[in-house]
Amino acid sequence: MRQLRRFFRWYALLTKRLLRRPAYLAVLLLVPLFALALALFSRQESGVMTIALALEDPDDRAACAAVERLTEGESVLLFREVEDEASAREAVRRGQADAAWIFSADLVGKLDRFAQRGRASAVTVLQREDNVLLRLAREKLFAAIYPETSFALFTDFLASDLGAEDLSRATLRRYYASGTTAERVLRFETVEGEQADTEGSYLTAPLRGIMALLLVLCGMASGLYCYREERIGSFVWLPAGARRWLPTLSHAAAILPAAVAALIAMALGGVTVGLGRELLLMLLYVPSAALFCELLRCLCPREEHYGALIPVLAAAMLVLCPVFLDLKLLPPLRLLLPPYWYLRAVWDGAALSGLLLYMGALLALTALAARLRQSWRGL
């Protein structure tokens, strides 16, 4: 019990020392403000690309239905309706839109001709250049006109293959509706079988990964202070065992307040998965990040090497960990990074166990590296 009280006393003193630094307080304050700003921006109109939508005939019901399908709901593409074809062309020419989709008059008739002949100009696409994003965006266009296209193909099949030319369009529509279903073709689930949330904003989606990287960088910044304290002998009067673990405790003292700020930030951004799971993840991630930072410090003999490692490590974590995209690059290397295990453990129960084992491995390696470093400095 006495040792435990001493541990918390040291932790409180190290935290108090950090909280007296204005720059550190500014970082803690900026974390939830950053998340709040992202949450506010996510409610505004935004998209990775802007598509202008125009109708040749504003009274065409099929074309209006297609435009409504494109504009309703959340999307990483920003669809903006314009008055006419000339406005759409001008938007692309001025760079106000990446592309323009102009729906032809008599859209149903054009799609009927497409079903019969295999060629028809139902939608005119204007763009300054062709790239991967615009090609993917045109999949959304096909989905928007798919109901009318599938009905045209259905009608042509009945007429040409089954000899049902005399059936009225209303009768064909009833037959078509009787064979359709409102069920979703795709169902998104986590690896544990729970339904995944697919309604979140793409702006706030990487917030958790950014916060995970920030916590590691807070621990790395604490490591820079430890070099100076070793150099001036701030804790030389402590026993060797206490001196060996004091830097790790210092890193944890720097990371924990930032972790609280990160939890607040994720709550403001709407990316949390439940209070109990979030607290458990942080209780494992904070010591893992602190041990990881200390292990790197023990392996870097000079402060300059450690400082030069920080931007390299930040870039590596950004690319190798699933912050924005899970690129699956260099699998052995990404397994060494704390954010990888933390981000995987959010939805994967096996990765949560992996995070616990990862923390244990870091504890053993850091203890060995700290002992070797202390012996080397004592020679």
C-alpha cells in the first residue's frame, strides 16, 4: 500500500509539472476544439468532389426522381442542382464543379431505346479530366437511373422474348413491382457479428486514428524532456530501479490527460462505441503508448536521434495504421505500432487480446532496454 501511494504521488507530481506548461495546456484544449470543429463542418455541405446536376426538362418525372436519389442522404460526393445545361457547363468551366451530369428530356424513352438497341444518350457527362474518383462517381449515376433502366430491360424482355407487346405499361409496372423487394442487398457487420454503423460522416471518421497518433506524439515529446533531465541529473538521488521506470511514468503522465481530451473529442465527433469499451481500450492503450515511447528512447542514445525519429514515426503511423485507409502495407512493421492494435481493437475482440499481449511484450522489452541503457550510462 505504501508503494502504491508513492507511485500515485509521483504520478501527481509529474502531471502537475506538465500542467504548468502553457504549450501542453494549449494542446489539451485544442484536441476537443478540433473535434468540435470537425463535427460542425460535417453538418455542412461538403464532399471530396462536386457534381453539378441539370435537367433538360424540369418536368420529366423520371429525371427528377434520379436527381432526388443522388441528393438525398449522406455522401462523400457533393451533388449540387443547377438551373439548366448552360449553368452546368459554366460550373465545370470555372472549376466550381468537377463534373456535370445533364439528364436528357424524355429519360424513360431514351432508356427504352437503350433496352431495345443497346445504345442511347440518356445522360450527358461533362468533366475537365477523367480520373479514378470520377469513374467511381459514375457508378452512383448508374445507381440513380437503375430503377428506370431495369424496368426498360424488363419490358423489352417481355415484349421480345415472351410476346407480351400488347400489355399496357401500367400492367407491366404491376408485374415488375410484384418481383421487386425492398431488402438491402449488402449488410455491413463487424467481425463479431454486430451491425456496423455506415451513417457516420467521412470528415469525422478518421478522428479516432488522429487522436491515437496524437497520444503517441505526446509520449514522444515527454521523452525529449527526459533526455534533459538525465543530462542535468534531476533524479540522480533516486534508487536505480525507480530511475529506470520514472521516464515511462513521465510519458504516461503526459499521455493520460491527452487521452481524456481524446475521449471527449471522440464523443463530440460521434465516433465512440460505448463508454465501457472506450475506457477499457484507453486503459490498455495509454501504458502501451508510454512503454513504446520509452523503448524507442532507450534505443536512441542521443536526443538528436530521438527528435529526428518523431516526424518519421508520425508519417509511418499515418500510412501503416488504419487512420484514413487500411492499406495493409508492410504487415510485420505495422504490428510494432501501438495505434494499429488500438484501432483494430475497437471492433475486433481478438485484436483487443492482441493489444493486451502487445503491452506485455513492450513491458518486457522496455525493462530489458532500460536496464541495458542504465548499465551503459553507468560505465
